[in-house]
Amino acid sequence: MPGESDLSGRILISPQAISTIAAQAALRSYGVVGMGSKNLWDGLAGLVARDPHHGVEIHTTADQVVIDLYVVIEYGTRISVVASSVAHSVRYQVERALGMPVAAVNVHVQDLRVSDTD
Amino acid sequence: MTLTEPIVEGELRFRLMERYRVLDGLLLRLLTEAGMNWLRTNAAVVNALNVFPVPDGDTGTNMTLTMQSAWAEIANLPDRSVGKIAHALAHGALMGARGNSGVILSQLWRGFARSLDERYEVDARGLAAALAEARDTAYKGVVRPVEGTILTVSKDVAEAASQALESGAGSSLEILEAVVRAADDSVQHTPELLPVLKDAGVVDSGGKGLFFILEGMLRAAYRLPLDRPLISIQPLGEMALAEAAESVEPGQDWEVVVDFRPEVPLDLPSFYQRLESMGTSIQVGEGDGLYRMHIHVPDTTQFLPIEYVHTLGTVTNVHLENLMDQMAARAKNAAAPLRLAKVESGQIAVVAVSPGPGLARVFASLGVAALVEGGQTMNPSTQEILGALEDLPTEDILILPNNDNILLTARQVADLTAKRVRVIPTSSVPQGIAAMLAHDPNGDPALVASAMEAALRQVRTGELTLATRSVELDGIAVREGQFIGLLDGRLVVADGSLETAMLSLLEKADASQAELITVYSGADLLPAEAGRLADRIRGAWPKQEVELHEGGQPHYPLILSIE
């Protein structure tokens, strides 16, 4: 996507680059235990390739970035808080790296992981 | 003072060891309540551990609310089984988890409860195992754990418990003592693991919160009070003197604030004791060897505290304020209603976010149709802004967020309403006021918006606030308790005196090229002091026009507009 600059020439940041930042931030966010898949095909591709952008979708328009996260959350945590915290942390990291606002971060909770039964 | 060494000895200690040899449901209840209360008492300390020089933290509040939700589950539970109580606590913590640290805290309780299972009581060995399970559960909740946080503290706590057990601890009390010591140590080491903490010169807030919960438990076992920090010396920057004047009771006629440098190290217990005999609302702050003492005293004895402090060292500054008189003046002010501009259908209405009552008046006088309270540490929600503009009888709305932190919220509002909303990207109050001067309710919305955007660039913004911690930013070393000056959001000066910081900020802003300097005084600044500072500006820049308004904003003693 295009970025503004005072110099002649443009800075172009690919959606791939943005999704790497987003995925790293999501995996450091407490309560997120994995990235999910939008559909079965994505899931297989993610498993095979160990794709670092797995579970992240970037939509860009002229001057806006919208991020969709597909996450797996730990069973037994308060999902609403974990989701808003991952959205907040991804928005912060991406905005800090890009220096431009993110219009929206949508969090799709694709699954819960049960590590222990209480 | 922290409880890093056992303070109870001899016969009493022996009895306590026996009493806490095993924990049943009743003891766990008692300890949990104490942990919650001690955290609540110290929540402000935890909140203050934020990474930037302006206050924005709420970890202490979030953890306290999480603990309160846990406590509410067991408050009326008649069970005496430690396992049942722990499960109920874990459930309550989960349901009420607030913020990231609250979620981690609820996971710690969950692991703790799982380990205790259905047991009626737990001994030292069982307690150490439960702390290990708490740690394991907390770590399972994240793919890439960040060290130097509450997670690390939970790990060190579990390790200390198991070591205490190995070296022969037979009572839960000994485990608790080892755990509090380890938590304190672990918190102190968080900056070494997490560079962002080190840069800001703070320890991790979530870890500190966990420490207070554990220390509160130990304090309860030692039967120490939990309702207030034993002796509270706060950094100067955190002294919230503003709320002092909100409600004044008989016997609090005068507010006395004395800055002083003690000649010999201050003996705090006896210092407090003397002050308590004179008045109420005592606060003591320290920064850089300089102490500030705040007290409310009855009429006719208002000079007593000053005379007393004078015997201890060099008095550098004294403020005396007649609170009764101030209250009367406030009551008179409050009576004058805020008059917002009336807009009609087809006109353009402006919604402005204002951080203080005085600033709200300024905005109202310039033709703002609706106001939303908010600023640096109190960002309004999209709902609040939305509510304000939905009530207006016109379709074309302009929003002045007046703070960078609120800009995105304001933009979100635009997507949530059927009205035509434009956000004028004002990042400070002076920019908002400058933009308002270019407003025309009857113009073409797009043209008015671009005129206002152009106008906001005509003004430079100076903001002065207290640094709540030491930090190095933009090449300027800031010490906690110093005043820092931000020019258009960028840190340009740090100084111990508000006056010096203000003057060098204006210097940096090229005030000599300006025509008008407007001063908006904050809620914490005494009116007489604001007047004196405005006179200093008039003295230093005699060619410029200087205006002083009571802004009433929190945290920022001065906001300056240079145009």
C-alpha cells in the first residue's frame, strides 16, 4: 500500500509485511494460544508451510488498513477481555511500525483450546 | 516498608506457625480478603507504573476489580473446604477478569484451585504444589510468554515455595514468607528482562500487583493493618492535591502546602504523628531530597504546620489557601450554567472533547453545540461521543477530539452514525480553540472543515505536566517529580520549577515571534500562582499580548497557546 513521503518517491508496504507484524503481536498477547484458519484449505496450507502470516488477513483501501485476526483462545479465560486485548496490542504494534492509523482490527475467535479440565 | 523479613519472633511466631500450619477454607478466605484489600490500598502505586511520562495506567484498578469479583463469589459461601473456596475464587476471577493482568490473575487462581481440587485443607507441601500448578496454568495461556511480567513473578514465586519446602518449611506461613520475599525480588528484576520497563525506569505493574496481593496475605497473618500504606511517601508527581478542595468539612478551613529540605533525615513516624495532631488530609511527597507536605487545618492554627516544618529544615515554599472561601467561590461558579450554542436543522454543529470545566466554558463561548468530557487519562468512549452528536437536531457534525489519543475514537464514531460526521484532527486544546475561531455554522460543511483544519495549524501548543517517573526521551533526561514541557506533543524541556520549565518552553516555541500567548491554568494550580506565572510571561515578552483563563484541566498545571 502507498505511504506519503516528503521526498520524491514512495514507500510501499506490502500486506504480507503488515500481517507478519500483526501475527507476531497476536502470538505475544496473553490468552491467544494459536492462530486459526478461515477455512479448511487455509488450515492445511498453514500446517504444511508454517506460514508466519497464518490467521491474519489484511485489507487495504486507498489510505486505510483493516486487519482480520483468526485466533484460538485458551479455554477458561475471559474471551471478551482476551479478544479486546489482542486487538489493542495488534493495533498498537502495527500503528507504531507503520506510522499510520489502522482503521479496524476484527478478532474472529475460531476455536478454544482446552489444555486442562478443571 | 515491605515485609521481606519475618517481623514476628519468639512465642508469637511459634503460635502463628501453628495456626497457619495448614490452610482450610476459612483461612484461605481470610488471606484472600487481605490480599484484595492490600492491593486496593496500593492500587494507585500500581497504576502509576506506566511506561510513559504522562499518567495512563490502570493495572492496579483492573487487578483490584478482578480480585473483588473473585471475593464476591465466596463472600457468602458457607463452605470450609479449601478446595471449594479456591474453585469459587477462580470462577469469580474468571467472570470478572479486567484487562490483561486480570486475565492472567484469573488463570493463576484457576491453576491454584485445580491443584487443591476437593481437598478440605492444604499443608505446606500442598500449597507449594498449588503455586506450581498456578504458574503452569498461567504459562499455558500464551504462545510466546513475555518475561519480565506478572508471569515471571508467578514463576519465581512457585520456585521459592518449592525451595522453602526443600529447606524444611513445615508451615504454610513459612511458604508465604518465602513467596513474598521472592515476589519482591522478582518485581525488582523485571526491568532487566523487559527493556521497555528499563527505558521508562519502572518495574512491571502486573508483577507489582501480584506482590501486593501476596504481601497483603502475609500482613494479615502478622495482623498488620491493611487499610493504608504504613507510611506513604509518594513521588511528588503523584500527589493529587486537586481533590482536596472538592469536599471540605468543618475543621478543614485551610489548606497548607509546605515544600522543604530537611536538615537531617526525616523520621517519618514521628513526623506523621505530629502532623496528625494538627490536622487531616495529610500527604507527604518526596522528589530529589525535596519534601512537600500537605495538610488541612482548622482556622486560627493555619501557621502551626509551617512553624513545625521550619524546625526540621529549610522551608522553600509555602502555600496557604482558605478552603472555605474557595468553596464559596466554586459554588458561585457552578451556579452559572454552561451555555452551549443552539443549532438548527441544516446548520453545522461542533462537538468538542474538553478536559476541564474552564475549557468547556471557552469552547461553549466559541459556539460549540455539544461537549464531551475527556482528555489525556480519561478518553471518552465512542458511545459518549455518539450520544452527544445524535441528540443534535442537525445532520452535519464536526468533531474536535483535542487529543491524539481520542482521534481514532472520534473517527470510529463517524462510521457508527447516519449523520455526516467530519473529524477535525485537533491534537490539543489550543488547536481546538484555534479551529473553533474559523467555524461558521452556516457555511458549506466541506469548506468549513478545511478552513478549520488550516486554522489549527496556525497555533503552537505548549503543555506542562509533572513527570511521574524518570525517563530519557527525545534526548532529554527527565527526573521523576520534575515538570516537563511538551511543544506540539514533543518533549522539549524538563525542570524542577514550573516557572523555569514554562519560560524555556515558550523560548523554544519562538514566543517572541508570536502575537498572542494564552495561558489555561489547570485544576491543581492555585489561582494566585497562575496569575503570578502569567505576569512572568508578560515581563519576559512585553510585546506579546498575554491572556490567562482558568482551564480546570487535570494533570496539566498549564496549557499554553502560542499564535
